[in-house]
Amino acid sequence: MKTSQQQAILKTLEAGETLTPLTALNKFGCFRLGARICELRAQGHNITTDKQPTQSGGYFAEYSMRGIK
């Protein structure tokens, strides 16, 4: 593992939780969740992205690991 942020993100996802950029910022101080997800995917982790709508008509990413119990 490259960073402790990566470890915390992976542990959270493996626990079956979802992460959004806002929750990652609040939980881990991670401003670049998308970059950490990209690094984890490059290591072979199966992380999915779902687009969630905002009230203003935009979208944000919600990351999860399907099939993890």
C-alpha cells in the first residue's frame, strides 16, 4: 500500500460501506478520492462507481465494492 489514505479507503470499502468525495474528506481528510480509487483499481481491486444526482442537477460519484460481506 502506498499511503494510509489508501489503506483506510480500502478497509472501508471492504467492510461493505460506500464512499463519496464528501465522506472521504470528512473521514480521512482525502481531497482526491477519485485518484485514490484509481490507484486501488490499478492494484487490482474491484471498485464500482455509481453516479448520484445532486439537488442542483449535477452528479457525484459513490464508490463501493460489490459482493463484499
